Amino acid sequence: MAEVVCLCNEVLDVDLRKFLDTHPIDSIDELRDQASICNKCMQCQDLVEGEIYLARMRRRQGVGQN
């Protein structure tokens, strides 16, 4: 079941993961610059940064498997 990551923008965790898996975002600042997924409310910063980290790890594992 999907959970809300960002209350301000009503972003679901599954939507954020899909976006991060298809865009090489390495920081929350890059996410703010490239998408309207995150503004600077800072309420969800820890959750979003965690998702960015996990996406970066998935990308690295994907590169290592090729």
C-alpha cells in the first residue's frame, strides 16, 4: 500500500520511487530543481533523502549487474 511521503504536495512513496528510478537525482536540492515533487517545507526531508539514497543504491547495483 502506498504511503504519503510529502504532505504538502501529496506525493506517494511509490510515485517518488518511480521518479527517482528514472531520473539520476543525487540530492534533495536536485529534486527540488528538477521536479515539483518537493518544495522547501522540510517536513519530509528525512524521508525524501532516504528514498534518494535507496534509489542511488539501486542504480549502482544495476550498473554492477551489467
